[in-house]
Amino acid sequence: MLLKIDFESEVPIYLQLKNQIIEGIAQKELVENDSLPSVRQLAEDIGINMHTVNKAYNMLKDDGFIKLDRRKGAVISRVPCRVTEEYKNKLQDEMKAVIAEAYCKGMKEEEFKEICSSIFKEYERRTES
């Protein structure tokens, strides 16, 4: 899996890393027990601070996407297939900002739903393959 960091983006680098690894899992590019590069190696490859990679990895660990093992490093976990109330609340909070921006720019609800549906279906297609 190739990680692409946009150094000009307003999105912090650690979030770009976290989001791209989650997308890799959703797209089946990364599967259970796949190893990720070490913190040091990934930081060196991308040209960023090790603390940035460490922050992304710790967030992924906290969310259950990876396991951190002193011997094996970062390894993709078996992602739990359950939606908790805590997750729903977090998702709603994150979506508020995205929806507010779309609304302010004049996007219609139906158009927003179509975009969401299209993205969701793409992940479902990859899961079925």
C-alpha cells in the first residue's frame, strides 16, 4: 500500500496517515496480520517526525485497527464488526462539520447522500471480491 502525504494540506499529517491506513483496510489492501512499517522506517520513508507516525499508530491502536507488539511492530488487527453507541456518537460529531460545510456551499441533501452512498458501495464491492 502506497501512502500519499499532502504536505500542503490543512489536514494534519498524522490524520492523513491514520485515514489512509483505514482506507487500505476497507479496500482490502491491508488485511489481518499484515505488518506495517516500523515507526522509524515510515517516518524516514516519508520524511516526517517519528512522533507523527507514533501518534497515528497509537490512534489506530486505540480504535482497534492495529496491534502494537514490541517484537512484530504494528500489525493489522481483526477489526471488530460491531457498531457501538460511542462510535455512533463519534461519527455524528465528525459528520456534523462535513455536512455543515456542504450545506453552506449550497449542496442539496440528495446530492450529499448520493456521494456518501457511492463511496459506501465502493467499499462493499471490494469486500465482496
